[in-house]
Amino acid sequence: MQEDIQIRSIAPEDHRALAQVIRTALAEFCANKPGTVYFDPTTDALYELFRAPGSVYFVALQANQVIGGCGIFPTENLPEGTCELVKLYVDKSARGQGLGITLLEKSMQWAKENGYKEVYLESMPELAKAVSIYEKCGFTKLTHALGNSGHDGCDIWMTKTL
């Protein structure tokens, strides 16, 4: 990862830039479909969303510009001790440098330090590159969704024990 990239917790002023990074990436991969975070109203209110107990969202910045983010969320109806890895997106200009893996690992470390035993995530075939990264990081595929994320447009479900 480049030296001039900073990672910090989400701040109220990150809303617009994060929503743009997320929606631009989904559109780029033709994954801007109903039932995904593209249409989720919380995508425009991430700071408020991640004020929930048991959650965190990390933002990556380069030259004071938001270039990515990743979070952990205690999604409703997940098994005890399980959290969800959510909204891992990196701007096209910052891909291929390991930033996504850095954000993923930082989020997973936070989950472990905060008592979670397992991490769950949802994805889709259009995001095959991300899915291959999840697999390299030790996630394994499930045959069905867990919890109640509200994202029925996702049909790849994965978990990893911490």
C-alpha cells in the first residue's frame, strides 16, 4: 500500500464521498441493481449507521480525498458472536495497491478485538475480483444467506472464523 494513504474512523463529512465511491464501483462492475447497497438509503448516512454498538467503519484517504472504506456491522439475526464485513469499496484510482486487503484486515482485527468469533459477508458474481480476494484471505462460501442484511440482490455468502 502506498505510504501517503491514511486510514481513520468514519467522520460525518465522509457521507457524500463514500456514497460516490460505493455507487461508482457498483456501476463500474454492472452491480448497480436493486437489493444491493447501491439502492440502500443507509449508503447516504454511513456515519449514523456506524454509530451502532458493535460496529466500526474505516475510511481510506489520499491527499485528503476519500478513496475507500470498509466496516464491521452487527447485522440483525446473525449467529451469536458473528458480525458482517460490509461496504468494502476502493476507488478505481487506488486499486491494485493492496488497500482493499488492508481495509479488510483492519476491520477483521477490530472485530476480533471486540469479541466477535466469526465474520460473514455477502457479495455477487459481478464482484468476482473481490470474491477471489475474500477467498485468499480465508473466507469460505456458504450455500445460503445468514442474518437479515436486507440485500437480497447478493447471492454469494461467505464466512471466516477469527
